[in-house]
Amino acid sequence: MNKIFPNARAALEDIMKDGQTIAVGGFGLCGIPEALIAAVKELGTKNLTAISNNAGVDDFGLGIL
């Protein structure tokens, strides 16, 4: 398994499935995995359950999902 990917989308495209539970790190809007969150949105994954200490705000952080 190659563990080096050219971008966040490539890292997720074979493992993200509808209905998954994901844990998202960060504190508030600091230190969040912005590229990974954007990749989840681009992939169109649906019905996710996100475990996080903060859902972000509209159009930023987990709020974009």
C-alpha cells in the first residue's frame, strides 16, 4: 500500500463510503483538516456521522459538509 498521496482527495477516494462515521480533529476552527474536509465534500459522500468537538461555522470547517 502506498501511503504517500498527491492530494487529500486521492487519499480518501478509495476508502470513503456513504454512511460512515468519521472523527475530525482540531480545536474550534484551529488545526482542522481543511483539505480532507474539502475532499469529503468533493467526493459527494453522504449520510456521514462526524465526531468532533466543534462543527465549525457555515461554509467553513465541518460546516461545509
